[in-house]
Amino acid sequence: EAGVTQFPSHSVIEKGQTVTLRCDPISGHDNLYWYRRVMGKEIKFLLHFVKESKQDESGMPNNRFLAERTGGTYSTLKVQPAELEDSGVYFCASSQAARGTQYFGPGTRLLVL
Amino acid sequence: QKEVEQNSGPLSVPEGAIASLNCTYSDRGSQSFFWYRQYSGKSPELIMFIYSNGDKEDGRFTAQLNKASQYVSLLIRDSQPSDSATYLCAVSSNDYKLSFGAGTTVTVRA
């Protein structure tokens, strides 16, 4: 069974540009989560999807971040326009049930210059 | 005050010794507690979860939870070089949103 996959693995962009991160959860997992770890800080929750619906987006830092999960399969996280403080590692996780084990992807390392 | 705090590392232990990792949390309503292991550049991998006070053992790993003290720990017995990694404590009060500590890096010396 394939694990959670994320694309790209690394992204280097300039301030003001747009970046879109993609996450493919484990097949059959209705619950999908985005987390972020900025340099020197803890991994922080961003949002939670159940199928295509946003259940909790309380961790989204501001309106420059937009997450979607059309069709309830893969998800995208768009940052527009990117700022320097957006640099970090963006993790996606999925679980079969809301209380189930969250399986993490390898992360996307974003560097905004 | 941070939601989840872990003992600062790095922690260096000789092969075969016990590595002891500690974690405290601030939300008294927390219900679920997890330990993730993360190798450098890799994804966090769940190694233990615990919901009730007391000890839970799985192979060489033992998780201990004391809700009254808001404390959870992880013991790694017979530490092996392959246990060298960063260990993340995560806590949840609503069954899905994980709050992580900063992690403790463990190095097992051969």
C-alpha cells in the first residue's frame, strides 16, 4: 500500500510568487491534514479535511493560504503571494478515521527568498 | 506557555542503555498522546500512542502517561544505533488536531 505522497519535495521561490503544494493521501483515507514546521519551531496544525469538506482550518495563518480537496481525493495548498516567513516544511497526513493513526508524508520543503 | 514541551536535547546514550524522553502538556482536556519518530529528512512515523493513565509497552518501547501531572514519557530499552532519530511528542484534545513538541534528538553511541 502506498503511503502519503507529497509533491514537490523541495521548492525555492521568490517573495511574492505563488506556490502550490500537493498531497495524495493513502487510498481510502477520508481524513486529510496539513501541518507546517517553520525553522526552529514545532510542527503546527494548519487544517483538516473530511473528504472534500474543511472541518477545521483554525491553524491557517492568513488568507494567503488556500487549501482545497476537490473530489475528496488529493489536496492542494496554495500560498499566494509567498512571504519570507512562509519558509518551512509542509507536511500532509491522512487517517482512515478522525481518531485514527495519522500517517505523514515526507513533506515539502519550501524556501522563500 | 507552549502547548507541548519536551526535554531539550540532544540526548546521547550508549548502545544497550535506556533512553528516557519526557513531555509535558498544558491542556488538561487532552485525551490522546502520541510519540512519533522522525529520521532526518523523513516523515514522522508513529511508534506509540496512549490514552489511559499508566504504562503501555510495545517491544522495546514503553509509554507512560500521568494525566494528573500532565506528563507523558517514552522509554527506549536496549537502545540501538537505529533508534537515533528525533522523537516528537504529540497531544490531541479533540481526536484529530495534533499539537507537537519541538522534539528531542536521540543519538545512540555504538
